[in-house]
Amino acid sequence: ENNVKPNIFIGPVLGINLNAKYEIEVVGQSEDGDLKDLGLDVKSTDFGLVFGAGVNFGNISVDGRYNLGLSTIPDSEEDVDVKNSVISIMLGYSF
């Protein structure tokens, strides 16, 4: 019996902002903090699309995903177009 099953997927994704922090390192000096301390507000949600493919080997699964953000992240009236994009790899075990 062949327990190897490939899969592909595409669909909507909803991101929820739990915090908005920054970390900057320049020439050995580092600084971190909350974006609100810099006067930058970000939206509480982010809508996008996820594309991916994976393989299930019996109880073990491996997949790769790309999340393409469709929403502009900054919550301001200025003409700033910043969007999320994420590449992730997942290793799982089902029981």
C-alpha cells in the first residue's frame, strides 16, 4: 500500500495582529520596541491568499506555503503601501 499522498492548496487567509514590534540592528547597535511608540499604527487584521504544496507520508506531513498579503498594513491616511508576505515550512505528525 502506498502511504505517500501529495497535496496542493490555495485559499483565503486571515491574519490577526497580536502585537506590532520592531527590532533594528545597525553596525553592532540594536534597538527594539513597539511601533506605536514611534507613532506608527497598524491594522488589527490582514487579509491575503495562501498557496502551498505538501506530501503526507503516513502519519507524517511536510508542506511549504506562501502567504501573499492583500491588505495594506499601516493604519494611516498617508499613501504608504506595505503588505505582508510569508514563506513557511511545516512538519507535522498526526495521531
